[in-house]
Amino acid sequence: MPEYLIKGIKVRFPYDAYSCQKILMEKLITSLQSNTNALLESPTGTGKTLSLLCAALAWREAYMARQQHEYYVRENKKPDKFNKELLDTLNAAVSISPNSENYSRPPPVIYYASRTHSQLSQAINELKTTTYKHVIFLNIIKSNAALTAVCRDKVKKKRCQYIQGVDAAKILPDFDGEVLDIEDLVKFGKKNTACPYFLSRENQNSADIIFLPYNYLVDANSRKAQNLNLDNAILIFDEAHNLARIFEDLLKVINEVNFPYTTNEINKPGEWIYELFEKANLNSETFGHVHNIMEAAHEVLTTAISNKKLNSYATHHLLTSLKILFGDTLGNNKAERANNTKYYKVHISREQAAASFPSSLLGKSSYRKKTQAPKRTLSFWCFSPGLAMKDLTGRNCRSIILASGTLAPLPSFAAELQIDFKVQFEGPHVISSDQAFVGIIKKGPTGIALNSSYNSRSNANYQQELGRTIVNFSRFIPDGLIVFFPSYGVMNDCIENWKRPIVGSNPRIWDMLTQNKELIIEPKNKQEFVKTMTLFHKTISEQGRGSIFFAVCRGKVSEGIDFTDARGRAVIITGIPYPPFRDPKVILKREYLDSTRKQSCNKSKFVSGDDWYKQQATRAVNQALGRVLRHKKDYGAILLCDERFAASHIIAQLPIWVRSLVTVYENFGQMHGLIHNFFQEMNLKMGGINIKKTDKRSSFTTSATSIHLDQLSVRTNKNSKNEQPSLAHNKRLKHQRIEYESEIVTTSTTSNLRSSSSQTSSRKKSKFDENESWMSTSTVKSESSSANTAGSTTSSSLHTAQFTSKKVVKRNALGMLVEKKSGS
């Protein structure tokens, strides 16, 4: 097993580490040695989780070795020369300030937090592949309010057989010293009649590393309930791009309240929430009594009534909210609460609601609908994630590590959390540059602008053009293609348009898509989502033509789903998913940020409302495009199909590895042939499945436009019998660069699509003759507003490349291979 010496720490890794993994481990160790916080971005598929675990546990081993040496020195007053050298080595490995370390207390516990239990299970599985799997760990079991109440009742009355078997089970070899995730613990508990929850709690005091969801660390009440001690602890938040939102959602009170107001919406400052509850005689002095009554009522509801969720959720939710209000989260006295509530806003909304009462309450066999009075929702929103972060730092943590594949831009992310991150890192991808095609497409096949802004997303012409764009890509992109929309509404509107009958002989977009691939749509329902994913995986493994998965940014597909290899050969982003502009929470958040920034003397440390609004959109995009290119040997395309992506401030917020590869294409013809060539080359190079020859679907096209990438002209060739060269023919010509013709599907007459000669060279050439010397240089040019003309070599792409060659083999209009001299 490879071993690396990083900053004086010996890190054992299960395989040869990538250079980006070594750098990531170095940054994390630097943070631990200097007792500082770190903000680490490493693209999905670069082994980020494994790097974090190995580096943190390796540093902890060094800390424990230094601690053992401390005990030795106490017993042996005069250490010899060897021990003095060892002491110097250990001091340098553990800390940059060894004299400030207190080795009399227990070594730091590592808290590894992620958003979901499935992500934690993946992290534990990664840990099992390392030599650190012998560590003592605790995996917090997921909880349910109703089950918790039933559990407490059984434990209190000593009626639970599983808790009685804990003492006998914890000394068994299968449990002691083994790394078990939630599923493993449940299986072990069933087999040995022992409670998995209390088994995990047995190891808490002696744990080296604890795996748990975000909320157990973020929420003070959860920390107290789980008895989590953060003193000198190392907090690692993986997939931390969601952290700011989670910090803000510490409290949301939902309840029907009769307010003497006639307006639909009311906004109040944060401290008003205490004035409201004071009117009901609910304050710090009376809360203890109210708490006991509500907790008892909650237990009765969850144990005595069969429909637990319907009857107990509201009680539990309100009780949790009141604990935050009157507990120590916002302070222990009026002065502290007044200071902290300035980060909050109270919002009251009013809406008409119809309630359905189940038959068990009505004594009938069906549901009856009853119109209720207007429902009022009381919300208490926190607009400063830094408040919760400051609470964590106030617990005397050693280091807080935030890691994700999509944190960019890092400065604004750090500014929003309002704590210092001395260590910041944006890592490269493990793939080489020729394994990814990243393009911004400003226009569709017929020249209509691709723009999914609020003013144009409902336009039928735009929706049709977007559909034609996806049709063309789906014809030659192999296997899985994931298409992300800004919202469910936009996705549903587009699909409805594509299914709508078209006047005349032109086919529907939906029919053309169905001809190319299986079509799958992301559902909102969680149960349906599992079935949909199963269907998608089945179509990829069993069907040669693959599938198109229509999904939504910020949806389940964009968060953590792995589309490795054939499951995701390309991702298309159809628009920029800005948050709802008129949403009350969005409005108040922007107002809060602008007000805070205006009042600050150092405005650079605060994010403006407008910047925050834009960054929420680009971070959602970054998360979606991370579904593809999941490991070193993977390949694929990222296609940003909205002209607004070409703006410099949008490109600047993409991940660093994407920014280095992105090219802007003024029209569809400029990039269509290039991406087609990309997949042909990658299938030959990486040994993928064969791409079928382009089908001549004349019944679905009113014209077929052939774009010749070696010329600045467009030829219309409706009845062309030319076919792409076979893969066998490609292998015979493996030392020659071939530019294939690409058939573009349109539903209009011939489009005057022009392609710039400089654009044909924007992709890195991977095939070349041994006698030829390809000289490539990459330059960055600013966006040009001038239109391309015949013979012009002006390019408005972000990156251009120039090549020098003696000869280039191309295919002419008749499909014959010809040689063309080319200069520099």
C-alpha cells in the first residue's frame, strides 16, 4: 500500500494517489497543524472523500504518538538523544506551535458530517478500503420523532429486548474494532438481538472518528441530545456547498395563528417574535412548564395513535422551534437574544387552504374536503449562516474543514459564513484536457438565440429551438445524456411544447427525441424517483441507444447522483437557475445582505444581495455539471445551452477546471462537428462502445444541412448518400486527422450557418502523422461583438488555438478524402 510523507505526516493510501489528491491532503494537514479553518474545493470524481479521511486520520495518529511520547518523558526525566530527535520530528508533524499544544487532554475527535445518510455510508465504505479501518468510530443512526418517542417509552419501562442485548453484543469480534455503516449495524443488531443505536453510542466516548449528518453538529439542541463534545475537535463538512442554506434554516415555525391583520404578508424584525409569544404568556420563565406539557403530549400522540405522522409532526416541529427560541441557541438572556435576532426576520404569509379529513376521523369510508379559513404561516428566518458558524467556532474546535466539488467562488462563500479560512484551495480535475468537451452554445440549429431568461423561456420559438438543439446532440452522443432545466415549471413547459402537434409535415420534437433515445423525466415524488433511477440504469445497460434524463437543477438528480461512464456521457444545462425573484425569503435575504454591507466599514468582506443572487444560480449549475466525468478514465461533454453563460462574470464563477476548458460558440454549426469528432475519438481512445452511423431520418427532417468545418461556406445536401467513415476505416487512418461532416437536424429551410476557421482548431488535436509537427498555442481573447464574414478568422470564443501543419486530411462535399495544405 503506497505511503506518502506530507508535511511530516506519513499518510497511507489504498492506491497510487493523484497529484490533486496529494495537494488536497497537504492543505488539510496544513490546516490541522496551524489550528486554522480550511475551504477546499476538489471536483467530483477526484477522490476527495478518501483524501480527507486518510489525511485527517494520519495526522491524528501523529498526534497520539506525540501524546504517548509526552507520557514517556514524564516517567523518564532525562530523555536520551534518540528520543529528543523523535520529539522534534513529532512536534514538527503535529503543530507549527508545539508549545501551545496540551497533550494532557484526549486527542482530537474527528467529526465527519455530510448531508445525507447515503453519503455517510459511501464515506464509511471508502474508509473500509484503507489501513485506518481499525479506528474506533461512531455512526449516528438516523432518527424519527415518532420512533424516538416509542423507543423512550419501551426503554423507560424496560420492555425492549434489544437494549438488554447490548452489553453481550458489544464484546463480540464482529462488532469490536470493525467499521460498520448504518445497514451493517442494523444487520448486526438483528442477528444478535441488540439495539444498533445504543451499540453505536457505546463507542462514542472512545471514538476516533464520528460520522453524522449536518444537523447533529449545526443544531445546538441536537448536539446536547447526542452529548457531542466539540472541544479541540476537527469538524469536516463534506458536500459543504449546502451548508449556508442549512445554517439559515435553523428555525422555521409553521402554525395556524389568528392575527388581527388583513394584509396578505407581514414582515417584522427578528426581536418581534418574542413580543408575539409574550402575548401568549410564553417566555423564558414559563417555557420550562410548557416544554414538559408539550413533550408529554407528543409522546402520547406518537404512542397511542396509529397515524403518527399526521397527529404528532406539528407538535414535535413546534416544540423543536420553541427550544431554539427559548434555549441557549440565541442566547441565555435578553441582551444576547436582542443581539442575535438582528440576523433574523419574521415573515407572516396568508393563503387559502382546503383540508382533507381522513375517514378515521369522519367515520366514513372516504375523504371529505372542507374549505378552511385563510391559513397563516409564521416564519422566523435566519439570514446569516455566519451566526451558526460562530456558534461552532465558540465551542473551541481545533479546525473546521469545508469541502465540496462546487464551492466556487471561494471568497464570497467564505464571506457569507463570516469566519476566517486561512487555507483555501481550488483543485484541478484528474482527467486530461482531451477527455472533456466544454462548450457554451449561443444559438440553435436555425440561428434562434438560446436564452432561458424569464422573458423568453415561455416563447414557443425558443422552446422549439432548444428541442432541435437537444435532438441534434442526441443523435451522436452515446449512452446517457442528462438535460438540466432551471425549474420543474420550465421543464414541463418545454416538454409540453415538444409533444404538441405541429402544423404541416414537420415532426414533433418529442417524436425525434424518441427515435434517438429512451426519454426519462425526473419526478418530484421520492418513491417514484427510485423507480425512475432503476429504469434509467436498465435502459443504459440493456439498450444500445441509451437514454435522455430530463432533470432539474437543485433536484434529486443534481445532488449526489453518480452518472459514471456510460450513465452520463454528456450533461446539457438549458438555463441559469436563479432563485425565484419574487419569493419573500429571497427578497428579504437580498435586503439583509445589502443593508449589512452598507453598514460595514470593510465592504469587501460582505456579499451584496445581487452577487448572492447570481452565485446561488451558478452554484446550482456547478453542482449539476458535476454529474459527469466521475473518474480518471471517464470522458464526456458539458454543454451550456444559454447565451448568458458567455458573460465573463458567469464564466468566472464556474469551477476552475471548467474555466480552463470552456469555449464559446457563436452559432450551432461552429461546434456541432467538433463535438461529434470528440466522441468518435474518445470511443477509439478509451475503448467505448461504437457510435452507430448517422441514420438518414428523412421523414423527420425538412432539410439536412452539412457543415464543412474546413470551409466558410454552407452546402445544402438533402439527398446526400455520404456516410461517416466506419470505425475500421478510422483505425486504418489513425495517423491522419479526419474532420467528419455532421448532419444537423432542422425543421426549417436551409440555414445560413457559418463556421469560423479558427473555431475548427479550438479542440486539441490528438491524432497526428509522425512526420507532421503540430504546434499549438492557447490564447485568451475578449468577447467580440462583430459578426463573422466569409473568409474571416475572427473568433469570439473564449479560448482559441492555432495549429501549424503540412497537410490535413478532410472530407469534401462528395464524401471523398482530400488533402488540404494549411499554413500557420
